[in-house]
Amino acid sequence: MIDKIVPTLEAAVAGIPDGATVLVGGFGTAGMPFALIDALIAQGAGDLTIVSNNAGNADTGLAALLATGRVRKVICSFPRQHDSWVFDGLYRSGEIELEVVPQGNLAERIRAAGAGIGAFFTPTGYGTLLAEGKETRRIDGRDYVLEYPIHADVALIKAKTADRHGNLVYNKTARNFGPIMASAAKLSIAQVSEVVPLGALDPESVVTPGIFVSRVVVAHEETPPSW
Amino acid sequence: MNKLDRNAMAARVARDIPDGAYVNLGIGLPTLVADHLPEGREIVLHTENGLLGMGPRPAAGQEDPELINAGKQPVTTLPGAAFFHHADSFAMMRGGHLDICVLGAFEVSIAGDLANWHTGKPDAIPAVGGAMDLAIGAKRVFVLMEALTKDGRPKLVRECAYPLTGKACVSRVYTDLATFEITPDGVLARDLVEGLTLGDLEGMMGVELRAG
């Protein structure tokens, strides 16, 4: 019998080691797995590399994790926001490393990891600072940059509904990085609003098939607005 | 000479977006274009964070923190809308499926190079978001910007001084003084505001222009 539902947030994040690379879902606060991040803070793993679109908002969620000093490096597309003061402070004082990646390259590097792709050529970033030192190739008259996948130890994502096989359905634009992050990590953990009985999800409507998901935990929380 | 105001600039771009187009509007001034799309045209707006068929901001009290645009502002869905994940969203750009994107800019060069992501100042925290993907990721890239900086320097330049977002990617530049078409044979200027001659405009921009 397959049952990926775990009873507590503590059980959901158990075993995440120091030094882990952790994918964290969300675009701003939409899709950010606040409950799982709080559980990771309590769990105590350190020396982490975090991969996420942004670098935290205000003082909760990813920002709260950064504030613990347990994050060595952030890989993201857009760290600087009106409420990213936690990251900004760490970056300016040299306490955190930053790798800025164009958003589509970030998504495709994560997707490639989940899909078993060794590397790929993309036109995005060609001729810019973010492609400096990278291999390039002209293919059919267009210039491309070689980009490598981002493999991760852990993914923390948020969905709306799950069944015990880990099949997931998301909510609106909170889907964002969830499906690709689920596929790219060795241990993929989803927090959801509700669990339904096996067979209740329409197979035509499942967005992330359960094969990509390791653990599911129910967490009821209000998403704070990004604006 | 009557410079166009921000709404008139946005309306000028909107006039050139045809019925049936799939369009991405960048953050800032380009977002205003949505308010000026001509009646009677069905235009589908894309937002990079996973929505086609984006509608206007909801009424106060109806906002949903999980239904936002690339600027992280609350939006709505229109009939026919679809949600999708980030890799699909950027496949829509990179794969050449979007007809038009409209972006803001610090500078555009006469070769169509775009600079709009980073001032390059040593204390600036670099943040690129979807800018580089959008720059190379639509069939046509329109820039909407003021022709001059606040201190009067031209933003259409021979070569960009700011770090590039994309090379030779801009098709057309809409400004408060004129519209510029970037072509392999040089820059064409059209729709000059009343009271402005091509010679005046050339003098202000410091680059060669032809009537277009």
C-alpha cells in the first residue's frame, strides 16, 4: 500500500541534512510553502542552498529561514523586492552568496533535472553578463548558451489537493514552480489544503502525478498578499 | 511640441496590437497598455507566473493572494483562461509562441539591443526576473519608454552603456516624442509629435534617423 500522507509537519521535513540543496516553490507569496519552511527552521538543518524565484518577502516564510543564518547560498531570478530587507541585509554584509538566473533558465534548469537532461542550449541571456564564461554555440543562425540542470536534495512545495499517492492539483497562479520542483528533487514534500480519497481526483485533471512526490502533509494557512 | 503623456503612449502601442494576438505586458509603464486595448479585439494577455487570459484587477475586497501577475499585483481571469507551470510559461516565450511583448527600458540601441534589468552600479543587487527571457521570447518585442531621461539624455543610443538584457531583440520603440522602427538598414522615425521635425528629433537623440 502506498500512503505518502504524513501526520505532522515535523514528520514531513524529517531527515533533511545539513548542506542540502532545497527547492522552494512560490512566486512572491503565491505558492510559497510557509508551513514547511517553518518546520524546516524548527528542524534545524543548516549550510543550505536555497533555489527559489525570489529571496523572501517581509519576515516570514523564506525570509524567516534566511534570517536564521542557516542558508549559505541563494539561487534565484529576482531577489530584490520592496520587502526583501532580510536578504538585502545579508547580501550587503557578505553573509550570503547569490546566483542570479534568468527566470526561464531557472525553470528550465529545474525541469531538466527532473527530466534527466544533461544540459541544454538556450537563447536566453546570450551576450549578457549572466552568460559570461559559459559555453555558447550558434545553431541554425541563432546564438545559444549552455545551461546545466539544478538537481536538488529536497523540494518544498504547496498545492491545493492531494490523494495518498501524492497526486497533486494546484490553486491558480500558486502552481508556478511546484510541478517542476516536485520532479527535480530526491525528496519532494508537498503541503496541501486538503487530502481526498484515492480516486476522487479526475485523472485528466491531475497536474503533478504522484510518482514525483515523496511526502504530503496537510497545512491550513492563509496566504499573505504579495502586494 | 506636445509630448505624449503616459496614457497616450500606452494607447499608441495598444492601437498596434491586432485582434487575436497573444501578448505579454512588462512591469511598469507597459502594464498601462492593458487599459487601452481597442474595443472589439480579442487579445489574450500572458503573465510569466502562469496565466493566459489575464483580466483586470478585481474590485477591492475580491483580491486573491494566489491569483497575481508578474508584478505580484492581484488580477482576475477572463473566460478561456488557463493556468500552467513556470517551465510551460517560459516555453511560450522562448518557443516563439507569444506574438508581442511590450517592455520598459533604460536604453535601446540602434541595433535593437535592450538594456532594462540592471544599472550596473556596484551597490545594486542584481535581479533579472523574466526580463532576459521576454527580450528574446516573442515574435516582436516592443519597447515603451520616454525618449529622454529625466536629465535630458537620449535613451535611444548608438550603443547601450547599461548591461544588456538581450542583443538585437527590439523591433519597435514607442516614446513620448515618436515611434522608432529598428531595421537592418537603420532606424525609421514616425508619428512625430506635433511641432517636432525629423531634424529636431535627430539632434535630440544623437543618432541617424530616416522618415518611416
